[in-house]
Amino acid sequence: MPDCSFPRTERLRSLGAVRRMFESGESGFIFPFRYVWFAEADEIPSVEVLFSVPKKFHKRANKRNLLRRRTKEAYRLQKQTLKNGSPANLDLALIYSSKEVLPYKTIQNAVRRILETVVEHL
């Protein structure tokens, strides 16, 4: 059975890594997400992910939390796609960019397509 947990070690928390990813990483858009990723070759491959739902689009915290939870769940269930890819140290940011609160299935499909796109480019 695949590991479907989302431990603290897989969360992107380092300010330096976030800055490096946004300055020199690659980006794209798959509705409803804008995504940015940065990969570098490493002996010990790891994946760290950042989730963001801007206050600009969703003023209420309960809606931001709901969307962040849905995104984390979709990633957690499909992260094996990244683990099967090329061995690299990967930083990924998923930024929710829609003004509507979309159903989980839409978010799940978008996250799956983003992960497949990133694996293709590795």
C-alpha cells in the first residue's frame, strides 16, 4: 500500500527555499491553480510542497481553510506520481487562483494534472 501521509518533512517551510523557488523556478497555470516548481539533482530525492489560498480572492478564513484542506488531501492521495518520477530535490507551490469555491473533484483533477506535468519536465 502506498504511503499516503503528509508529514512535516514534506512541507516547504524554509524562507530561503521559497524565495529561490519563486525567483528561479518554473511556473504554469492549470485551472484553478497557479503552480511554481524548482528542481535540482540530489543524491537524496525529496519533495516539499507549499499550499496557498490568497486572502485577495477569499476574504473568509473558513473558505481559505476549506480550499487548503481540499488541496492538501488531493495532493496527499496522488503524491506517488512525484515519487515515481526522476530523482531530484523538488520544491512545489500550489496557489489557488479562482474566486469560486470549487468542488473536491475539480481540485483533485487539477492537482493530478499538475503533478503529471511536473514529472514530465523533470
